[in-house]
Amino acid sequence: MNFLATAALALAMSTDAFAVAIGKGAAIQKPNLRQALRIGLIFGVIEATTPLIGWAIGQAASRYVEAWDHWIAFAMLTILGGLMIRESFAKSEEEQPEPTEQSFALLAVTGLATSIDAMAVGASLAFINANIYVTAAAIGFSTFLMVTIGVMVGRALGTIIGKRAELLGGVVLILIGCTIVYEHVYAAS
């Protein structure tokens, strides 16, 4: 793969994470740059790791991953989105505590949900003799940048939409999951 193809692939793989990061930034309400970098790093490392895993799995498992990746991502994103929506209605405005950092586990699961497709891409790259290490590094770096920027964009949105930011973040997660399934089904037909 040439530089342009690698860059385009890296950007494409980071778009789901970018959309989720906007919701995360809005839900955190006023995240600082350190928090944005932390979230970006978590997502970037996960997004760089999944194509390596997919590449290592190889041809035998790639058919299985490709057949189910959209459903796995859909289920994970819908569950996380539903939890965020439920949480947004569970607290009244006066009960809402000052937002804190998101837990590593929650960020990691969210990052994994947005990177399942990168695993399938990694498996397919094993068959075209692409340099998986360069490609995975490009995907991870692109995701790191896009998520960091997304969290800061979400910060601006969070001040505009206030306490319903978590509701918006949950809806975004569910919509991304639905989009993944729709694109997979639509591409297959």
C-alpha cells in the first residue's frame, strides 16, 4: 500500500472514534487537554492494536470476523449508548455531580467497540502483503489525533447543550452502531 492509501485507510478507521469522542467530550463537560490526550491515547492504542490482532488471526478467522464485526460493534455501541441515555435521565439537574474523568475500563470498551472494523481490515491486509506495522501505527496515530480533537469539540458542544450531553453521547453511540450495520448490509447487497 502506498502512503496515500495508508493515510486514507487510517482516516477512515478513525471516523467512528471521532464521533464517539465528541459525545465523550460533551458528557465530561469542560474536559481539559490532559483528559482529551488521555482519551485519545486509549482509543489510539486500541485502534492500532486491533488490526495487528486481525492480521495475526489470518485468513481462517477473517471470514468469521468479517461476518460478525458489524453485529459485535452494533451490540457494544448500543449497550453503551443505552447506558449513557439511562444515566442522563437518572440524575436530576441538581443531583448531577461535577463531571469526572471517565474510567479506563469504560473508555477501553468504547474504544474496542469502535475498532472492531479495524480488526477485519487487519485480517484483509494479511492477503495483500501490506506492511501491517506501518498501517497499524498510522491508524493508531490518526485515531489519537481525531479523538483528542473530538473530545475538545465535544467540550464546546457540552457547554451549549448542558446536562443533556450524556443523552446526546448515548444517541451518537447507538447511531454509529446502526450506521455500521446499515453500511455492512447495504454494501453486501
